[in-house]
Amino acid sequence: MHPNFTGVWKLNRGESKFGFLPPPRQRIDTIEHQDLRLRILTHQKDSNGSLTVQRDLIIGAEAATIMILDRPRWIRAFWDEAALVVETKSQVSGATRKIEDRWTLDSDGEWLTIHRLHELPGGVVQQRLRLQRRL
């Protein structure tokens, strides 16, 4: 049985690891997960300002195209055993940028961990994002 990620999740910077990339000042994900439908609303504040992104996905379907900061991103989600994998691809200065997120829930369902492999033109960054369920 796969976990259900429905909830409001707040990034805990102290529990997370960002590699050499600067951490956001704030990140809150509101997730609606019903069967194969997944809606992720991410609100983030960082050095570039405030940004809200909505991603509507069907788990196991072909990649969907979304726009972030007026640039297309191709995103898809699929199960790898108990982990939900969310892949995002984009073009940056003519090079492909890929982010692979592996989502898991702790046994108590209070923590969402996203293991991120971020392939940038300058190299690979591994991150671990820890988001705590908000009541």
C-alpha cells in the first residue's frame, strides 16, 4: 500500500540539508492526494522573492508541462515501491536540468522527507528536505 501525502507541510530548515544551494527562508506545501491524482501547491520565499507554484499530476501518467517563472517544466510522478518519485526537467542556458525527488513518510505520518538529486549544468547536488505536518 502506498502512503497518502495529503496535508499541509512546512519545511524545517534545521532538519534539512541543502548542499551548496541556499535554503529558502520559508516553504509550505499543501498537498491533495487522492488515488492517482496529486495536486501540490508550493509557496516558497527565498532570495528571489515569493513564489507559488501549482502542480497537478496523475501518478504514472506521461509528463505534464507546467510554467514556472515563464519557463516550461516537464514533470511526472510514479511509484518506486513505497517512494513517490517526482521528476522535473527544464532547459537552462541550452542544457537540460533534472530534479529527481523521492518522497517518503515517516512511520508516524508527521514528517515528509524528500531526497533530492538536482542535476545542474555545473554539477550534481544532493539535498534532503524535511517537511513537518501542520495541524
